[in-house]
Amino acid sequence: MDSFSYYNQTRYVFGHGEYRNIGNLLKGKTEKLLLHYGGGSIKRSGLYESVVNALTTAGISFVELGGVKPNPEIDLVRQGVALCREEGVDYILAVGGGSVIDSAKAIALSVTHEGDVWKLYTKEETLQTTPLPVATILTLPAAGSENSPNTVISDRASNRKLGYGHEQLRPALSIVSPELFLTLPPEQMAYGACDMLCHIFERYFTNTQGTELTDALSEATMRTIMQQASILRNEPQNEAAWAQLAFSGTIAHNNILGLGREQSWTCHALEHELSAVYDVPHGAGLAVLVPAYFDAVWQANPGIFAQWAVNVMGVAASRDTERVVKEGIMRLRAWYKSLGLPQTMEELGIPRDADFKAMAEGACSVRPGGLLPGVRVLDVTSAEEVYKNCL
Ligand code: NZQ
Ligand code: ZN
């Protein structure tokens, strides 16, 4: 196991009806906040009204900015920054899924920063100030942004989707009330479960030795995600299953499972290129890429893949490691299919003649040395092959 330092500032409030306490939880913490949300799901569900009532009752003054799109964009972030400066906002409340939370974090990061916010993502500028605090009410369990220190934003002008991480971007407060997920369409549940699972894959498939504790915690979390998502596929109104899925989604990405081990993030780097160029949902892109990536890398560390196949995918243990691993990967593909997730580039709407070389270059460019880490290190040529094997 490697050395590590872990800091997590989020007050995490979980349970039915807890979102109604948002006013009390924020009272005294802000002079004026920005209420940030997406394209309208919170208005249709009645959540917007409940939040506005709770803030008003608590005497919290606020301004609002809706309209965050899935794969959130830098232009709206810039608009949010200008609004916060004009209005003297000192706190951001994000009510939505990963996209709304990431957009809120981007605004929080930039209000006190004098330069251009996008240049923080491209690493042309560095942050000298402290981000504003962010609170979240989660409406879609998937990205794990409610407890992660990251934000991922797209710039349509340059077709780039980039992440930025900062310890102070872990929300100060996150509220997870499982009944808020009952309005989600089935494909969002599937994208979310796929994303959570991949957040664990990026940490679990490592060459680091002596990681039994986080291996076991990861395996339990992966099994829970798969079980609960399968239940929700048939019973979308099962609030108890949503509760377990959502808690697993937070655990999958608050980095408890990644402590003391080398991490990969290669599938995420590859997927962000697909989302940047073709605007596909993050979880859908991952469903296509992950099995092809596993096919390409498992031989570099058959032991960890066989352990996963047996402990998570329920394959019978055997000395025939290749058969065990291949059966595990086949079961993963079947599980994605059972959730209605896409399996090929074509199903994602990405043409055969897409510029996979440029996407491979883009993915590699965000990693040190231009190489994608993991059980096997990928260069531009091998990354391009992974894309092509998804055709
Ligand atoms: O915009 P509204 O109208 O709210 O609709 C949203 C959106 O269309 C809808 N939705 C959300 N809650 C709902 C609902 N519809 C009905 N009922 C509800 N309760 O769902 C759609 C998708 O929402 P979005 O926020 O885009 O999805 P998700 O939570 O999967 O977030 C995806 C984004 O997170 C990034 C992804 O790259 C992607 O941009 N990620 C962020 C990470 C982080 N910050 O740590 C890590 C992840 O790996 C990921 O990259
Ligand atoms: Zn993800």
C-alpha cells in the first residue's frame, strides 16, 4: 500500500425528506447565495418550490441561475461568475445531478479568481484564491460530485471537456434524499450505475500490492451497485434500492476506495473525448469503452482481473485464469445490455470514420508524459485501438 493523506470536508446528510432542512442547514452561513439548477426537472418535480420555500422561511436571500446542460458548458459558468460578482454572492447551492454540481463548483472556483476560468481547466492559469463554498441537493446518483473534489466542464468552441480538482471543491454540505430519484428516466439510472462502477474500476484495477482492505470494500460496493441497479431496472419506484444505489455512488467516488493505491482514470480520459466531440452521456460512453479497455489490458495483470471476476461477477474460481477473466468481462457486457446501455460506437451515434486518432491524442494529452496509466500504460496508438475495438 502507498502513503496517502485524506481530507474530506463534506457534511453528508442522507435520508427521506432531509432536503427540506436546507434552510436550517444553511442559516447563518451565507449573506446571499446562488441557487443553481439544470433544464427544468426540479421545477417539474416540485423540488424547486420546496427549496425556495425552505430558503425563504430561513430568511436566506438568493439569486438564481438555471439552464445547466448535461455535459455542462463554460459559457454558462462565465454567466454565473458575472452574476455572483454583481450580486455579492458568497455561497452556491446546486440542486441537480453531476452537471449542475460541476457547474456550481466551476462558478465557486472562479468568482474570486481574476483570470479566465477556462484557463484553470487548461492549466494555463493557477488558482491563487479560495473557492466559495458549495452545497448540493442531489437529484441523480451517478457522478459522485456531491462528495468529490472535482469538476468537469466542456468548452464547445474548442471541443474539449476537462476536469479540475481542488480539495476545497468538496461540497461543504451535500443532501441525499432517495425519493428525489423516483422521477428519473430508466436510461439515467443505467448511465449513473455504469459511471459509479467505473469510478471503482479506475481505482481497483491497479498494480499496487497490499490493498486487501480497499479491494474488499470496492468489491462490496461494486456488487451493491450492480444488484441495486438490476432491481431498479424492474422496479424504478423502489426507494430502498435508490437509497442503496445513491450511497454506493458517493462511496464509489469520494476516494476512500482509492487510498494507498495507484489509480488509472484511463477510461474517463477516453470517455471525456467522446462526450466533448459527440456530446454523448458520460455513462453511455463508459459502457461502450470499458469492456474494450478490459480486453486490451487484462493480460498485464491477470490476477486482479480474475479476483474481480470471481468476487464481483460471480465466476467460479479456476486455475484457468484466462477463461475466468473472459467470463467476467462477458458477464459485465451482459449486465450493461440488461440495463439497456449501448455496446458499440454506432449505438452511441459515433460514425465509423470518426477521428479516433485525434481523440486518442486528446485523451493522452491530459496525462503526464502523454501516457494513460493503469495496469497497462497506453500510448496514443494503443488508445486509438481501444476506440476502434468499440466499432
Ligand atoms: O437538467 P435537468 O432538467 O435537471 O435534467 C437532468 C439531465 O437532463 C436529468 N435529471 C437530473 N435529476 C433528475 C433528472 N430528471 C428527472 N428527475 C430527476 N430527479 O438528468 C439529465 C442528466 O443529468 P446530469 O447531471 O448531466 O447527469 P450526471 O449526474 O450523470 O452528471 C454527468 C456529468 O458529471 C461529470 C460527467 O462527465 C458529466 O459531465 N462527472 C463529474 C465527476 C465529478 N465531478 O467528480 C466525475 C464523473 O466521472 C463525471 O465525469
Ligand atoms: Zn465518471
